[in-house]
Amino acid sequence: MRLVDLHWLPAMPSAAADLRALSRAGAPALADLRPLAAARLDFVQTATLDRLLARALATPDRHLRPLRIALLGSSTLAHLEPALRVAGFRRGLALSVHRGGYGQYRQDLETPSPALAAFAPDTVLLALDAAHLAAGADPGLDAAAARALAARSVDSLIRCWRRARALWGAQVIQQTALASAAVPLLGANEPRLPGAPAALLAAINALLPDAAASEGVDLLALDAAAARDGLFAWHDPALWHRAKQEVSPAAAPAYGELAARLLAARAGLSAKCLVLDLDNTLWGGVIGDDGLEGIRLGQGSAEGEAFAAFQSYARDLSRRGVILAVVSKNDEAAALAPFDHHPDMVLRRADIACFVANWNDKPGNLRMVADRLNIGLDALAFADDNPFERALVRRELPMVAVPELPDDPALYARAIADSGCFEAVAITEDDRARTAAYRADAARAALRETETDLDGYLESLGMVLRWRRFDRTGLPRIVQLINKTNQFNLRTRRYSDAEAEALIADNASLALQLRLSDRFGDNGVIGVVIGKRADDALFLDTWLMSCRVLGRGVERATLNLLASEAGRMGAGALVGEYRPTPRNAMVRGHYAGLGFAQAGAEDDGAETWRRDLAGFVPFATSIAIEEARP
């Protein structure tokens, strides 16, 4: 994971083709450009999108905040402009950029050109290269002389900052020195040679935070990015000598991101609320199936420690003023149990300003969070391990920030941090008290139901439900699902290995394992159905599914498959039974929703349902059904 790779943005394999098509189509609509701006683009693609953006913004858009930025520096900066504008667009800004003359930043500030004076920037970004800042470095200087030289360099910058404010009242962003670009003369002990370029640049960077804080200047931390990603991810010495580009073109999109998130923070456009999924996001496993003792969290495993570390990061965000909320597909009681009772849970119920656990779709629940907290949807950032849910939210609620989370939970916190969703330029006591205030507001807010039309999105996924009968290859996963799944499980009937294996050769039974794949990949075995002949019907002894695929129409597709196979077996009806348990309330209305008629009820709450197959019309779904061949 490297900042320069924009790893927190989703990859878009079709980006190049989409950009070519839009380039041929004339003036594009901003709506067509937003998904591209929110994707992981390289330098060339960013430049192409910038040209398209210029066409689209020929007519100003009232949904974008206009901002004028002057890019002034000591080296070649032209290659950074497209990245600035695209990153600004990604964060709700319509940036106009004036680039000063090569190496003319002092002249631009002392005697602005007519063009710069007319431009009247809102923000001045001072991008001074390391070679320029290290001018005067001399390995022969002693420590006192080197400190004095560093202080004079910072004083010179302060004069530039004050001049920009005097001319235009502009906010100033100062790029920190790329100290690692200076070749060390002493190696690991470079600080012992205080007059050397690398040591001098490090001293300048050490003085900048206090100077910038006292002057109200924001720092673009180029040195920190290079330290994390590696110097050569950001800087190419050959390009420096050929074109005086301190920041490599390949790193330009990341540079634009660093600047745009500062601009967005100053404009009040950073996210305010981190909305967290629960299962496999705050802990490993599914609380409704695994129970409190079965989830992976805390000491005892690397994975459990990684989830606890992510919770610690979220808690610390809360302490600096970020609101925390939860949106989870779960029964509320099960979802709350770890917060109240798990000994290794870092986050507690009091840390969460708004807690939503139900079986509704995530976009609708995010609307509910925004409504309860009385904040805009664009103030939300959503963290979910499930790529389906992330893509759904991006599609339905493009104003919500949705960082890509990697497969390894040890990297979750880094992904959120690198996304810059919560970039801030100052922290107040009100910020630190924000979670408690919003929790109180949420308690007063009225619940509002919101629905989202998912049909178009589901159709675009290219979902395929592949089924096959029980076999020995799939038996371990089949038995695991049968004995682990608690929530979407109509009867919660458990099977031993031997009992499940016996169904392989039982021609009077229908024992199916179901896999679901889509454009995000293969979800693996997500369902098990066991049917047994009973008189003229096929009795559904077991019907269970993974909660990860809820809301995609898999239930209807499965019924279509069952009706077809039951008819092939000569059954004239399907009979299902719901037996309530403390964890499967979510499927109480399952059969009624699929058109079954109730055929009986028992005192313990068990219900029998029947659907005759004569004249059965398959449900329309977005899922293709295929038999998987060995």
C-alpha cells in the first residue's frame, strides 16, 4: 500500500476505454465524469480526464465549490495542474489554477503579473524544490551556523506567506522540503554533518510546523509521503536533471490528492462521520452465526489483534472529533453484544453516536444515519469489508466517501488514513466533544424509512448462481455452513459429516450447494438447500444462506431453481417450515415473501408453508442460474 498508488480508490478496468469514448463524444456531462474521478487513475488518464473536465465546466456547476489557486514555485510544475483539478473535482471543488513562471515565485509575489493580479487567488501553493531550499548548504558549517541558515530560510518563507495574504487575503499552503532527495554525505549519521544539504533540509522541515501554525499556513507534507512510499515513488533524479520536475509525473495524482484534501478541509468539505460495518470489519466472523465467543478479536491471533488495532484507530478518530456510526445487516441485539460484553472490544456503545442494525440496504441506512445526525450525506465516510456493499453505496450515494478496504484487516486503518477523508487543519474542544453531542441529537431524531431502487445496480453485476449436488469435494464447506449459519437458516437443522455425506448418493433427496459470482469475483459457497420427498411434495428440510449476499435476489433465484428441480423429480409442490430460534427472526417472513401459503402453525411458533408448482411462473431476477460441472 502506497499513497502514490491511490490505493484507497477503487480500480476501474474500463477507465481507458471510457475516457476515449467520452473524448469522442464532445462536451461530457459531469455525472459521467464523477465515477472516473473517484477511481484509481494514472497520470495519463488523469490528464485526459482534466481535459474532459474543462469542457464540462465551461458552464459552472452550482454543486461544486469554485476555488482559485495560484501554483508558485522554483521548478517545473505544469504536470501537476491536471492532478490538482481532478483531485479537487473528486472532493467537490471546481479549481481554477494559475501557474506562475518557472522559478519566479518571488517575483510573482513582489510584483504580480497582470494575469496573476486579475486572477486574485483564494489560495497560494508554494512548491519549492529541495535543491532551491538547500542553497547555501555547506558541509563545513558548524551546528550553530547551520541552524541559523535553516532559520533564515524559514524566515524567507514567512515573508512570502505574509505577502500572499497582504495581496489577496489568500490562504497559503507550503510544500515541505523533499529532504530525502538530497544525496547523503555521511550516511546514517547525516545529522552529525549539520551543514550538509540533507541535514539542512531536515532542519528546515523541523522548523516549519511551528512557523506554519503561528502564521495560519497549511503544510503539504511531501517529505512524509516520500518517507512512507519511498523516495523514488515520488522523485526521479533523471527527470529532475532533464526537466526540473521534482515530483515525478507518475506521482502527480497523489500530489494533487495531498493538496486537494487540504483545500477541501479549509472549505469544510472533509467527512465528519465514519460509518462502520461490523462483521469482518470491526471483528472477524459473523456475530449472528459465530456468537460472542466465536468472533476473532483481540489477543490470541494476528487477525484478532488487527481488528482491535482498527478499532483503536476509529476510537482515536472519535477523540479528535470524528463522529462514529454503525450500519450493519444484523439483528440489533446480536450486533450490540460485542460492544457490551466482549472483553477485547476497544469500541464501546458510548463511542457510537448512531447505531443502525437491521436487514435493510446500506444506502437506505446511511440516509437514516445522516438524518438522525442531521448532517449531509457528503459528511459520511463508509468503511465496509464487502466490495458489493462498497460499490452499491458508491452507485446509489456518490456523495458518500467509500475508501477501498484491502483484504487484510491489518491495513484497514492505513486505508482510511490515506484516503484523507478526515483531513483537518485545526482541532478545537468542540471537535473533541462532538461525538457526545451527536449521540444526543440522534436519540431525539425520528426514524425515517428510506428505500433505494437496486434493480439497475443488481443488473449491472452480472451475477451467476452456480449450483451442484453435494459432493465430497465440497463437503467440508457444506457441513461448516450447515452447522455455523444461524441467521438465514429456516429450520437450523444440523448435520454431521456422515449425515451430509449420505445425501450424496440419496436419489430421493435434493441436496444442493450454491455459489454466487459477480463482477467483483466469486463469493464461494453461499447457500445450502436440502429437499426430501414427502408424499406429492418436496419438503425443504434445510434452506440456509450467507448473510453476505442478502439483498441481491438470491432467494428468488434459488426458488426458481428449486421449482425446476422439484418438477424434474415429479414433485407437485414445495413445502417449507420456519422454526424460530433466538437468531433467525430475520427469515420469519421468508416463505410468505416468496408466494407460499401458510399450511399450519404450532404453539412454539413453528410455521408450515406450501407452494403448489402447477402454473409456477419463475421470478424475474438479475441472476443467471447455471449448473456447475465437475
